[in-house]
Amino acid sequence: MIMHGYVETFINDQWIKSTPVFNKELCEKFQVMPLEFDGKSDSLFHDFNTSGHKHMEYIVDHGSFSDVPVDFIISGFHKYYPS
């Protein structure tokens, strides 16, 4: 997947990254543990699935945006998924 979004929340004078889209049912379907969010550290993705196999990692961080960068996302899709 060329693009994946997350949110950044300002808590106790620091920005914390999280991915709030993986609900319990979705985690069960993809055999990953639900992400923990403690309000102190990033909670971005599932490193490993429930069998201990590598599941997900970020290869490139495109930075932070104040709003959804629609044009940037579409151009990425056209570049990496031309058909």
C-alpha cells in the first residue's frame, strides 16, 4: 500500500501519532492484536500478526499535513498504481 494515514494528537505538550481505524473486529479478521493507546507514545501499526509473522511497517514517512493532502495522494496512486 503506497499511502496510509494516521492522526497526530497534541497531548501533554507532545504530538502523539495513532491509527484509530483498526477496531476489534477488523483486527480479528486480519489476525492482529488491537493496538494499545496509552496517550504517551505512538500507536501506529501492527508490527506482527498473531502468529508472530512480520505484518506491517512504514517504509517512507511523507510528513505531517494540516489537512488531507488529496492531490499528493492521487499523484502517488497514479505513479505506483498506473492502471
